[in-house]
Amino acid sequence: MVEGLVSIIMPSWNTGRFIAGSIQSVIDQTYNDWELIIVDDCSDDNTDEVVSSFTDPRIRYYHNERNSGAALTRNRALREARGEWIAFLDSDDLWASDKLERQLAFMVENNYVFSYHDYTKINENSEPLNIRVTGPKVVTKRKMYDYGYPGCLTFMYSAKAMGLIQIEDIRKNNDYAILLKLCKMADCYLLREDLAMYRIRRKSISHDKLYKKLKSHYDLFHICDRKPPLVAFWYACRNMYYGVMKKKKYEIKI
């Protein structure tokens, strides 16, 4: 483990159209002590060509031998990580240039080992949708089971405090599965600053039909968190409810 180093986890699959912008938003960080670990899950577009065009030695690029899904792809990237700190950026999202600097300062100054921050939404053409997403000031274990408030592109944790995180093989909600493991070890604190941009895509899994969403939440609690079927179903239903409440309370038009 390298002290002060931030390991940035970026799974990729057919995001050749967007990944250059995501990588560039990492390279542009005012905090320079980072490594970007990209694991490609058998893309069949030009992702490989785009990533290979970057020559920054802090970028480490791996390929899965077979299509494995986001959960196992993130697991592999986490095993490769050498940093004291772990952060996540999907290959179609963007960071503000001072994201790492601001979030690390927030965590170090307050002795936090787990944090997240606000973000805004953009469309496929990187145009702002004028929506800011925030959350509770402190996400306790109970609140995290209500809903996965920290966006994947916003949360960071101390690998020194939390250790190696690995999750079960589920196709959806795998970032939430990471949060459920982390919340059992520490509360997650909000830095109320817009430091990232989340891309809304037309084919995003966030637009799945209701029953598919419910099934994906059930799998999260049953397979990843090992809850009995009835308990997992109860948590899944609560999660759906709090998801609606989150949009009303924490998604703000700007």
C-alpha cells in the first residue's frame, strides 16, 4: 500500500465514445498522486484504441479474458489497487479538476475514512441537465440500507481502514454492494460540493422497468448481503420507496 496514493477504479465496456473524457478528467486533477486502473470487460467497440492513445504512466490498463460483468471487473481492479485511498469513476462520467484535492482534504482534516460528495447530471452530449444530487450529511449503516445515497463517482474510502473489498457476482447494483460492505465499518460523510458529473444515457439500467429494478435490489440483499428471501424482499421494497423519496428530497433543480 502506497501512502497518499489514490487508486481510481474504472471498469469499461463499450464506452469508446465517452472514456477519453473520463480519463482526461482524471489526468486534469490538481492532486497528482493517483493511479487509474482501467479494466475492460471485452469491449467490441473502439475502447481499446481510445485508452491506448493515453501514455500517462499512472494509467494501468487490463483486459478480462471473457466478459465477466461490472462486479467481477471492479473486483479485479480493486485487487490491482496499491493506493491508501480508493475512488471510483465509471468510464462515461466526469470529475471536476479539484475533486481529489477537495475530498482528500475533507477526509484528512476530519479524520474520516469514508466520504462522498454532491454531483450534477449531464446528457450524452455532456450538456448540463440542471440537476444537482446531494444526500444526508451522514449516511449511517441504517441509512445505507434504506438507499445507496453516495453516487459511485463520488465516494472514496481508506483502504488502510477498510481493507480489500470484493463483492458477489451480480449484474446490477454492484456499486451499492460495495457501499453495503463499507457501511458496516464506518459512517459515510457528505462533502457538500459539486465535484462530479453523472452522465444520463438513453439505455441506462436506471431506466429499467419496475419489476426488473425490484429484482435487482432483491439480488443485492439476498446474494451479496446474504439476507433470507423474505428479509431481502422487504429490504428491496424499502429501497424502492426510499429511491422515490431521494428524488424528491435530494435531487434539486438548479
